[in-house]
Amino acid sequence: MVWGVLLLAALVTGRSPTTGGPDATTGWVGPPGLHSSRGQDARGPRKRHTVMIKQPALQTPPQREPIMDTSTPVTRRDLFTLAAGSLVVAGTAQASDRKPAVRTAHITDVHIMKGMEAPKGVGKMFEHIFGHKDWSPDVILNTGDTVMSIDGPNVTAAAAAEQVGLWKDAVKACKVPIRSCLGNHDYWSGKEPTRDVPAEMKGPALMVKELGMPDRHYSFDQGGWHFIALDSMSDWPKYGYLTKDHFDWLKADLAKTPKETPICVLSHLPILSVTGLAYGGECRKGNDNLVPGVWIHADCWAITELFRQHPNVKLCLSGHMHTCDRCEYRGVWYICGGAASGSWWNGSEYGFPPLYGKVDLFADGTFNYEFIDYGWPVRGWKGKELKV
Ligand SMILES: [Fe+2]
Ligand SMILES: [Fe+2]
């Protein structure tokens, strides 16, 4: 297992929690690029030979008026300049003027449970997702940890069924299909099976069934985009990489997707992310930052190398870290979407409040992604904070 992940991301964007202004309503520091639902935070990956780099609006608190995104075509050659660490932004193109091919909300790490008013929070999230004036999703993309936690050794079938039941109640408020992948907490430990949740439901089976997934990993097409849902726990209970069978399946799926079809990949663990380097300072060992393979895909080197052979891979969405970032590497954007639950409904996670992603995907492979604070009050809960 690889414990140290040295990220050579071509671009890293996102506001440090220590540099952002507090949300005036909640007192919490917003995530990188956090915007109100009216806000605009657009970025677009390259076309086959062109990259659209959108200006990240890093200092905009949620209450401000939307800013205009700016963008400019960047040549493939420029991409390597960008890889050296500079962010080049100019121009005035507006991706939002075009009609999206797919509109979606990216939710992740819902962690629904009975306590902490979590069901009400999930209700508020769906209300917000479907409450936009001029925008509504065609599909919801859910990158896992849907239930609080059914993977612990002491979680009985009855306890697992309770969490599943809460989710089934909550999704009655969802007006469009939900496409999910599994999170590490969605794997049932198998304790004390019942007639309703028998032993065969151990591991991924229970949530694969309850989330309506065709399999632990699968792909589908919508609106001219191809979507691939990976299983970051394919070697469960170990996780953080794809087994050989899973990787071979991914290879085959990419190979049979037409080159002109843009691809969006879903995984619970980020394939690439910078969150792990800064997460709570927990990775700091001596003079090194060591990112555990259970945080970010330990096989990121192999997956990104495979993506290199398929320039139509445009966007990878993930969760797991409960913090937000966006990074671009070799023309693929990797977005870690925070958590709908914040810090397990206990406040913010190092300043990242409960949120979801509002996403427009365009036919040419570009996209807009906005982090949306849906306004769940974090009350007096502090969540996790890092003392520096
Ligand atoms: Fe989670
Ligand atoms: Fe997770």
C-alpha cells in the first residue's frame, strides 16, 4: 500500500480555511469557491486539444452577488506550463450561456442517521436542490457514505435496516433518479442477520440493492455523457484501490466508449485530491506529509495513467474527505465534494459546512461546478476545527 501520495497536480485551486472569510450567518468559514445558489463558479476541462480554465472565485462569501466567471482557451502546450504550478486565467467566455447536456446535483457523504436531526437535514438539502428558480437537475450523482455507518463490527441487521429505512424515507423528496456509488460506511458487517436483512446481504450487497445500483461498479449514459461509478472498496474490507478485475473492467469500459463522448467518473475516495495533504494536519509526520491510502486512491498513479490514454475523461467526482477541493491533472478535473452532512451532522468539517455540488455538464466536455451551502444551520456545534 502506498502511504505517501505526492500530488503533482497541474493546478490546485481552493481557498484555505484559514484564509477565507466567515459565513456571516453561521460563523463558519466557507469551502473553496463556496457560492450562494445565485453564484457562479465555473471551470472547464480541455477539449481534445484545448483547455478551458475558468477562474476560481476564491474569495467570494455566499452572500455576495454572483461574479462573472472568466475563461480562455489554453493550448495543450500551455497545459504543461500550467503543470509547473501557474494558473493562467483571462478572457470572458461564459459557459453558462450554453444549454447544458446534463444538469445534476452532486451529493456525497449524506451519512443519514436517526440522531442529530439528520433526516431533517437531508430533507432540507433536497428542498434546496429542487428549489432553484431557473435550474433543476436531471439526475442526482451520489458518491457514497449514504448511511451513517453500517460497516462497524457491532452493527446488527436491525440497526442497518433502520439507517436504510431513513434513507428510503428521505429520498421520497427527490424528484429525479439517483445514481450512486458505495462508500466505505455503506458496507454491512453482517452481524445478526434477520429475515429482512439476511447474511447474503453482507458487504456491498445490502446497499447495492437499496440504492438501486446494477452492480458494485457500473456505467451508464445520459445526455451524451458517459458516467462510470467505481467501487473504491473493491477489495473490502481493505479499500483505497481497485482490484485487478475492477481495473480491467474500467479499462474495457473506457475502451468501448466513443472518443467523442465526454466521461464523468464517480468514486467515493478521491482518485486525486489535495484535501489529504491538509486534512486536520493528521498527515504530518516529521518533515513529510503522508496521505493514507484509505483517504485517497493509493492507485492514483495507475488510474490517472489510464485516463491519459482517454482524453475524453473530463471530470471525476468524489467525497469521503468531507472537505472540498478541485484539482486538475492532465486535463482531468478532480473535485472532492465535501459532505452533505458536514462533520457527520455535528457541524462543519474544518470549516466546510454541509453542502452539495450544483453541476452543469456540456456536450463539448466542459462543465460548471458550484459548491452550494444549502443553509443547514450548524447550531452551536463546532464540528472539527484545527488549532494552529
Ligand atoms: Fe463520509
Ligand atoms: Fe467515506
